[in-house]
Amino acid sequence: MNINYGLIPPLESPKRDAEGRRLGAKERGRTKKRMVGERALADLDAWIGQPALAAE
């Protein structure tokens, strides 16, 4: 499945880890992908929690 990232607001990947050390390019990419996944799961949980529309 493909995704068009132009449809969702961009995320800025962190440049430093929790201890303040600089992240390398690979780790920044992994962190950004993890952030996108976390945002998607949160949005999915919010969507699932909405009441269903009744068909008339």
C-alpha cells in the first residue's frame, strides 16, 4: 500500500536523542517513521472511538 505524505502535515524528526546526543541520518529516519506510525495509531484510535453513523 502506498501513502501520499503530501496529504498529512509534516513531522520534524528530532536532531537529538533523550540524552542530548546527535542522531545519525539512519536513526533520524527511523525516529521519523516511528513518529508517523504513532500518529497514525492515535488517529486510528480516535476514528474507531467515534460513534457510527446510522444509515437511513
